[in-house]
Amino acid sequence: MMTATALAVPVEKPARGHRVDLVSAALGAVLVLLALAAALAPLIAPYDPAATDILAANSGPSGAHLLGADELGRDILSRLLYGARLSLLGPTLIIATATVLGATLGIASAWLGGWFDTVTSRVLDFFFAFPGLLLSVLAVAMIGTGFLAPVTALALAYTPYIARVTRTLAVRERSLAYVEALRSHGLGGWAICLRHLVPAVWPVIRAQGAIAFGSALVDLAAVSYLGLGVQPPSSEWGLMVAQGQSALLGGAPWQSLAAGALIIFVVLAVNTIGERAAGTDTAGARP
């Protein structure tokens, strides 16, 4: 009797779709709504953020003022909406600038090596020695108080962190066999960096940027709290915490609590999203 021999034909399994992270999706949706509310503040804010009403000074939440009023009778909800513009724009500019500079320096150092890598590492070590808050104070001393000086200083302070992470990942990626194969086929170094190294390291850089966003928000709020950042009558969350401090001690904590709660929520939200994204990227990374 003849026996049939079955040939084992490999069957490619359909790729599984990425599972939706409900926690990150929910937090991201709230952050998007908060950003939209800040952008549409002139349309949805119930009051002019600078309009004063002495009769309502330090009043608690009510139908007229949903989150209460500050020491000058200004509507806290309106000031929070307008304050979200600078409070969210500042960290965004800081991390965007630090990511562009840091990723460029990190990939260039990993690819070029030699004296360029040595000099870049020493420069980054120099900036590592100065905390972001100290750089902000120095920038304010040279440029003056306002929005630009601390944002510029903090962007320089966060660049070394992004550069270090990028360089480590790029060095590991460059050592893989496919990079040498691309070079042997005549593909230029910068083409390899742009087409392959950048996409390979981008997921982790993106996650690091999200985590750093929360730290940048806290640092920028601290600068404003110290009176070195945005100045009155502008509204910014760190400045609002400082302005509400006297009322807080007097039994009217509405302004400080509301602004502080928003800072804490945004920091926790972006940190959670960044950490969960970093965990997902690490789990799906090339071995």
C-alpha cells in the first residue's frame, strides 16, 4: 500500500491589529478636548478673563461663576481656559524644539562617531550640569521676564535628554546587518539615517517626548509661580497658583486648587500615555 506524504506548507497568519489602549485613548481624548477648549476660549469662556467684579472677589463656585472668582472678582473658569493657551503651548514648543535638536544631534553622533561624537557628548554633559529651572533664571536675567526666555532655556535643558536616548538607540540600530547591507548597495549615510534610522528610533523618542512634556509643563509653571515667566494680567496656570496663594490662606482656595488640579491632571495624563506607549514600543521592538 502506498502511503501519501503530506507536504507541510507554511501558512502565513494574518497580522493582528494593534489593540486599542483604552486608558491612553480616553486620556488622549480629554487632552484633545482641553486643547480645543483653549483654542476656542474666546468663544466658550463665559467672561473676559481680565474683567473684574469686586463684589464677587474670592467668591466660591456659583451659578454666576462656576469655579468661583479670584481676589479681583475675575472668573476663574475663563482664566483657566485662556491660561491653557500659554500653559500648553509652552511645553509643546519646548519639547518640539528639544526633540528636533536632540534627535538630530543623537543620530549624527551615532552615525559620524569620532571627534564629532566626543565634542557633542561633552557639550551635552555641560548642559546636563545645569537644571532647567536654573537655566530659566539665567535666561530671564539676560532677556527679561516673559514667555520666550524660559521656553528657550527649557528647550536647551531638555535637548540633552532626547539626544542621549536617540544616540543610544541609533548606535544599536546602526550595528544591525541591514545597515551594512544598505551601505554595500551604495546608499548614502544620510539617506540611511532619514529612511531607516529615524523611523526605527522614532517610537521611543515620541514616548520620551510625551513623558518630558509633563516635566516641561511643571518647570514652566514653576517659573511663572516665581514671577519670572508670564506676567499679569495674562493668565497662566502657574501664575494663577501663585496669585491664588493669599486667597488660599484666607479660606478661598478656588483659584489655586483649580489651576493646580489642571497641572496635575495634564502631567499624569501625558506621563501615563508616554509610559504605556514606551512599554508597547519596547514589547514590539526588534530583538
